[in-house]
Amino acid sequence: MGASIAYGYAKKGARVLLIELGPISFYENFFHLGSMGPQPVGLVKNLDIVLLTAESCLKEYVLHYLRVKKIYEIFFENRVMRAFIQAAPAVAELSILGKITSQIRHVGPPMEYDHVVVDAYATGHFLALLRSPAALGEMIHTGPFGVESRKIIEVLLNPQCCDYTLVATPEPLPVQETKELQEALMAEFGIKAQVLVNKVLNIEPTEESVSQLGQITKVEEPSVLQFCTYLNYVRRRQDSALLQLKDLDKNLKYFPWLMNTTEPIKMLELLSERYFHE
Amino acid sequence: MSRLDELIESHEVIVLVGNGGVGKTTMSSLLAVRAAQKGHRTLVLTVDPAKRLAQALGVDALSGESSAISIEGKGTLFAAVIDAKSIFDRFIRKHVLSVEAQEKILNNRIYQKLTTQLSGSQEFTALDRLLTAHESQQYDRIILDTPPASHAIDFLEEAEKIENIFQDAVLKWFVSPFQRQSWVGQIIHRGTNVAFKGLEKLTGSEFLEELLNFFQTVYVLKDQILKRMSQARQLLQSPKVAFVLVTQADKNKIQAAEALIGTLNKRGYELKHIFVNRTFPHMKLATTMVLAPDAQKTWNQVRGLYQTMEAVNRAHEEALGHLLNRLGSHLGVTKVIDQDQDIDDIRGLEVLSKTLDSKL
């Protein structure tokens, strides 16, 4: 869904950066992009993808800030410093969020994009990511880290420049996880996140007609009854999930399960069309 | 005996890893229920900060302390989450003898943030919790549910990371900056001095002071922390422990799983088993049927949907087959068919466990 939203903006003519949080890239294989890293790779016109890790973000920031390559080399090729970077709490999270918000804060190397779409971590780890600048900003009052932490959180909490989208599939566990994340975002940060539901299966025949079919054929074709039972269960599970998700977001957007679409760009095209035109 | 039961019988600790959304927590719970049903006193632990384990077991909430979960059969099942703050606090109270020194650490501002709001303490505390549970000999089997892939890697690399941090040469810079008196030492560390100045420019002196203060405070725990991490690494690499990958028959998830397997191998953790969760329930549907018009219409729609779902899943299963061939036959594989009922409590898990028996 993240890639589809990014694709949709790019299709409208905006310059878009799709950020994936590392160390493992999903898009690398999905789009057959070769090895992904901190350098943006063009996917289609106006859309670049990048894989960010804390180390790559910090390196870029340090190099830009210190400007002297020698100091940068000492900084990163020194095992004391490497251990420090690994050990210092919140440095990893701050580096990533610093990079994501750098364009708005006018800090670090320039990024010339109209939209930045972040394919972020799952529930608990995403909350931990957001808590870092808030915690550090509270604790450290002076110096660049304290100041930047407060600026980062200010950007992240500004609805004029940042919105949050939770993506669920229509099943009990993802729905519950979405509910908890939405509540936590509101309680801790005052963030109102919109909800999308992906992989919605279109089951044309009604539950009743499917049940009837199962009953009619159960003697001659017991496997039909078995599949009808399964299909109706999937429908009920999906319907219940959709109802709960609708409670979370009255403007819930539905995205179909594109079972017949295997070409990744075609998939983005279909999903983004729905996202922007529904 | 099935490969799955062999896995349970021959390992004291089973660690489940996998990408996000593949059903890792459900599979951890399933394995725990199955181990308990075989008569083992079993503990299922989760490192994931989300509340999925409680949900999968159908209980309201879980705490850092083991909660007994009622199951059918002769065994006993316990479940717990990793409560980073209480584990860390307990670790300090156990290993730091002076109450004054204990309070100094517990009141350190970075320590307080690290154990509550900031990430970074989950991995260490998870390893410590796992070791403590294993050493306690209260459980015959421990099932560990790890966070999604990228964070599972953090967990697997934690012992090594902490060992790097607590190297003597590194620590000297954090804990005794004024004790470097030899001229040789001064020359060696000149580069670090420059780096520290750069670091101060980047972070500010207040942050750096807080951090140095934190390192100096926890220095008293150095030997215990290193010992703990060494024990954790030894346990995870020992034959008592099995790593199990959870994936789904989905091309993208299989590709992501392969990357995770690579990381496991690189770190010396041997993959013993794969769970392929929620595989499509293939059925032998008739190709044609003659029915009354209304039923015929429904049949055509149902048949069409089945064909589409089956074709998609066959393609995914082919990709899975290639992966399994590459990995070799020494690996146990359990395919868990997508069910036609909810698996969101202990009864559901018991039913699911029985379906594995009928298939095996």
C-alpha cells in the first residue's frame, strides 16, 4: 500500500521518495531492483525508492554536518565510535527520523521531493520509533540532539505536513493490532491515523446461496460443501473485520485482493487509482 | 513420530523467527500448546512489544511473570511477555551489591528512558529472560516468539553487539576519560579524541555528558552483562535450541524468508524446521455439475473463485517448493492449512494441533 500511495502521487506529477526502513528490503525483490541502499533508485518517472538504516542516515548527516571527510572517517572507522553509536540510546531512531524529516527541517543534504512516503515498522516497533525523539527532547534541553529531537517531533506531529495511515488485512489479529496502534497514537501523540484495509476478497454469491449449494451437492460432491463452508467462513471473518475497522475509521478505504495481478507496477496502478479516486 | 514432534522432543528451547504478518505468534502458541499436550511443562515467551501473544492464547493480558494457561491434556502451559523494566531492575538489584550503587543506576535518566520509552533494552532483557527461564529448570520446553524480521535480527545480534560495547578498549573511553596517562595510550586514542569532539558538536555536550554518566554508572555491571551475553550466545548456538522459520506460501514472503535464513546461517544459528502457515486448502472440486438455474449460477461463481484462488496458490507453492529444495531434506516442514474457523484462543489452537496429527 505504501508503494501504491507513492506511485499515485508520482503519477499526478509530484516528485516522490518512498522510504523503506532496513536492514532488509522488501521492494528490492518485489520490483527486481537489484541491491537497495541509501542511494535513491528510480522506480518509475517521479518515484524514487530508498532503503534507510540508522547507520546510513547517521553517516550522511555527519558527513554533511562536519563537512571534513577526515573527521568523518575517524568518526566511522573508529571502533570506539562504532560501539558508541550502537550503544547510545535513541541514536538509531533519531537518525532515521532525522533523515525522514530533514527536508522540512532544512537539515542535512537537500532532498527535492514533494512527498515522502514511509513504509514503517509494525505496531510496537513503530511506537518505539516515535517515542525516541519525544523522550530525548524531554530529557536533553541543550545542544543539537535535544533541539533536533524537539524539531523532529514537532514535524511528526504537525498534521499540515504529516499524516499517518494504518494498513490492515480483514482478519482478527491485524484488526486488533490496528485498533491498539490507532489508540496508542491518539493517546500518546494526539495523532489521528486513517485506516486502509487491503486484500479484501470479492465473494459475489451470497452466504445463503453458497450454503445451499453446499447442501445440494454434499452427497455427490462433498468437497464442494467443504469449500463452501471455507468460503463462508472467510466471508464472515472478513465482514466482521470490516465492521470493526469501520468503527475505527468512518472513511475506511477498501482495497481488493488482486489475485490475478502479478505484475508489480500494474498492482500499484490499480491500488493507487482506488486510493486517489474512491 | 512426526518431524514436528521430533523437534519438540529433542529441543529445550525453540525460537520462532519470521517476517511481519506471517502468523509467528499464532505458530509459537500452537507449538507451545502442542509441547504442553505432549506432557511438557512449557513456557511461551514473546519479545514482540505488541500484545499478540495474549490475543492468540485468548487471554485478556499477559505480564512479565509467567501466567498459567489452562489446556486439555496432561501437560502445563505458561505464557509471559518481556517486561524490560522489571527484568533490568531485577538484574541490577541482583548483581549490584551496594544499595547506593543500585539507586544510582536506577535513577540515571538515560536508564529510566531506556527501560520505558526508548527501544534498545528489549533485546538484552529478552535474552536474560530466556536464560533465566532456562536456568530455573521450571520448564521442560521454552518457546520464544521473536519480533518481525528486521527486529529479529537485532535480537539475534544483541549478544555480539553488547560484547563489542563492553570491550575494554571501548569502555575505557567512556568510563575513565581522565586516566589515560601513558604517552602511547594518548597517541593511540588521539583519533578518538577528535571523534569525540566531532560527536560533541553533533549531539551537544548535555547529551554526551548524560551518556558518559550512564556508561560510568553501568560499568559496575560490565562483568555480569558480558557473562550473561556469553551464556545467551552459547545457549542459542547449542543443540538444545532449535530455530524455526515461520512463513506463508506467498512469493514475496518466501523471498523475505530467504534473507532471514541467510542471517541465521551467518550468525551460526541452525534452522531446523519451517512452518508454512495458512496454506490454501486444496480440494478436488468437480469440473462440471448440472444443477437448477439458481444453484448453477452460484456453482459457476464458486467454482470460478476456487480456480482463481487455487491457481494463485499453486504459483506461490511452487516458489516455496524451490526454496525447500534448496534448503535440503534435513529440514522439517509443517504446512498449516488455512482453517474454516477462528484460531484466536486456546481451544482453536488445540483444534489446529489436532489437524496437524490427521495430516501427519
